[in-house]
Amino acid sequence: MDEERLIELEIRFAHQEETLRVLNDIVTRQQDRIERLEQICRQLAEKAMGAGDGVFKGTAADEVPPHY
């Protein structure tokens, strides 16, 4: 293998390593965001489930007026 070819392969390898590092950083950030969003969804689901059993206390303006 001649020296030019070896240098070209080393350069390609270096670029691929950098690309993998960048992609790994992106995937890691996405996973962190997914975990935060899942936590928010769980919290909202718990609030929604709790709202039906009288835990949620709204204001008088939120109440349905009686029908006459």
C-alpha cells in the first residue's frame, strides 16, 4: 500500500470518528429530552387521573350553574 493511499484512509477514518462522536452527542441529548418528556407525561397523567376524584378544586367560576 502506498503512502498516499494510507494517508487518505487515515483522513477518512478521522472524519468518520468525528461524525460518530457528533452523532453520539445528538443521540444522548435526544434520549435526555425523551426521558424529560416521559416524566412530564406521567405527571400530567397523574394530575388528570386525580382531577376526577375531587382532588382538583376549581373556583366558583369553574362550577356548572344549577339548572332551574
